[in-house]
Amino acid sequence: MSKNWRPATQLVHGGTTRSQHGETSEAIFLTQGFVYDTSEAAEARFKGETEGFIYARYGSPTNDMFEKRMCMLEGAEDARATASGMAAVTAAILCQLKAGDHIVAARALFGSCRWVVETLAPKYGIECTLVDGRDLANWEKAIQKNTKVFFLESPTNPTLEVIDIAGVAKLANQIGAKVVVDNVFATPLFQKPLELGAHIVVYSATKHIDGQGRCLGGVVLSDKDWINEHLHDYFRHTGPAMSPFNAWTLLKGIETLPLRVRQQTETARRVADFLAEQPEVAKVIYPGRKDHPQADIIAKQMTGGSTLVAFELKGGKDAAFALQNALKIARISNNLGDSKSLITHPATTTHKNLTDEAREELGISAGTVRFSAGIEDSDDIVEDFARALKSVKA
Ligand SMILES: *Cc1c(COP(=O)(O)O)cnc(C)c1O
């Protein structure tokens, strides 16, 4: 195993350990526990004097391969695989905070992430200030004496705005706070938050990492010291561990991540360019297009575009529904990063619980649509959009 391997190589071989059978594909160790040859061996394992597993809630061989492979890809020292993306986010935030602490978070967050910081954390005496994360001055203004964590997602869901991760990290370092980045939309291939100065990265592995719509999963990555001090015990005792079966599924998924993301990005870019020319479309937001409002930050911190496109139809909700209903290949679904193209109308689905005002703040209008490109032939996808748009009146 070499740290210098490029991602496509790391993702096929990284972290692999083989049993005495020398299997080609990673094995699933679907076991809750582990046995010890002697009482002395059990004692030594529990004291931490010998390496090895103790109980699947703490760690297990298939999960360990997945965690190591993710560490290689991310350039992180250590990781914990969780049962879902939300288990990863919740663990990453709560494990390091106590009553009296304060979070500053960008308000453009995945719905459940926003609930964790806005509703759950305050129940335990952890305050949160939500800011428009696009402007660094807003982060600075929100800092309090007790600010311990900055939390953000970039690009954001669903409007694909970006946040200057290095800029936020610089502010956090001045006050000794930690930056947690939810890197789902960028994927680990196009953005490396740790290199940009963030301290902790979280993923919903449910998205591009599985990429084939099968299982939930998540992962928290950071340096060894932070994991040992904050996450290690929290993870062991609160039990958000990933199922070994899902760890195996995700290991197989991650082998093809670069191939899938490359194809999805090419299709998304073609769809964005096509939509930008259509009279029914008011606006297209696509990281990688020159007209993205924050193209300068994208050039600084991302090495690729996006597998998602956000766009606004002039005809509002009726037009959005008509387009979605007319598409034959893209399926209507709130998921993303799948090998199947998916499309969603945020105002009536993922963001329906926000007030009209909160949606407006996030740039979500009645005509906003989010498209997640799959791995189908991009000619078919663009042709499908061209045909379906005919049922939409400008
Ligand atoms: C899906 C998603 C999550 C939550 O992940 P689950 O695996 O569904 O729990 C968190 N953040 C972002 C940005 C997501 O897209």
C-alpha cells in the first residue's frame, strides 16, 4: 500500500486485509464478537496491550477496511464508520461539545443537519447561530467567547452555493474552534477539506460512496488526537456503528467511485449547459460553469465540478412538476449520487418544512429543481430533458 497512489488505485486496493483463504474480494465479517485463545489473551486485549477486535460496536474487520480506505482517500489519520450520514454528523458535533458551548453553522444545511444544530443541540444547552456562510464576515460576527465548532456544507443543498473553507478555518483557528465539513456534495474526489484547514470531515456514504442506491452509511474522519480525545469513547458507548454488511457494500461501491463520478459530472455539466440556453429556464447553478456566482472560490478549493445541477424554471411549481413528470429516464427521488439519474423539487420535498422566508434565504423558489446525474449515457439524458421541456410552458 502506498500513500502516493492516486485515488483510483487507492479505492480498489487501500486498506484491504485478507484472511487465511486469500480471497480476492474483501470478506464480510458478519460477527458481533471475537473469541480469545486464553483468559490472558482476553485480558491483554482489553488492556490494549495487543491489537485486535473486541466487539463489533467498537470496530470490526470489514468496517476497518472501509475506514482505512476512506482515510487514504481523504488524507486523514483516522476514521469511524457509522450507520448513516446523520449518525456521522451527530457524533462529530455532539462528541466534542458540552452544555454552555456554542456552534456557528451555515444556514444552508441538509435538513436533518440543520435540525441537529438548531433543535437538538439547544436541548442540551449547546447554542447555535446560523449564518449566511457565503460571506466570511458573517462567520466572524457570530463568534462568541464560547464558540467551539464551525459547521458547514459546501457545495450546499440544493442550490450548490459554496463556502470558503480555508477562510472559515482561519477564523476558527484564531479562537481554537474546530471546523466540521459535510463534504457529501463535493465528494472526496473533488474537495479535500482537511487540506484546506478543516479539522473534521463527515460523509453520508449513502450517496456517491455507495452510489447504487443500496444501503445507508456514514463516516467521520480527522486526526488521531481528535478521534482519541472526542470520538473514540462517544462512538463505543452510544453505538452508531455501521453494519459490517453495509461496510462491505460500501467497499465495493467505492472501487468504482472515480468512474461513476467522472461520468456523472460529465452528464451534469452537459445538462447545465443545455438548460442554460433554454427559454423556460430562469437560472442554472453549476459549480464549474463560469457564471457560478462564486466561481473564484470554486477555482481555489475544488478540483472538479459537480454531479448535481440546480436550476430554476420560470413557470414555478407547475413547470417544475410538468418537467419532472415528463422525464422518462431521471426518476423523481430526493436521493442523490446514485447511478440512476434522480430529480427533485426541493420546495415540496426536502425543504418543505422550512418557512417561505427561510426557503427564500436559501434561494429555493417554487421553480427550483435539483438534478442528480446518474451514469446513463449522457446523450440520452440531454435528449430526455430536451423532450420533457416541451411540456413546460415558459
Ligand atoms: C444525505 C445527506 C446527509 C444524511 O445522510 P444519511 O446517510 O441519509 O443519514 C447529510 N448531509 C448531506 C449533505 C446529505 O446529502
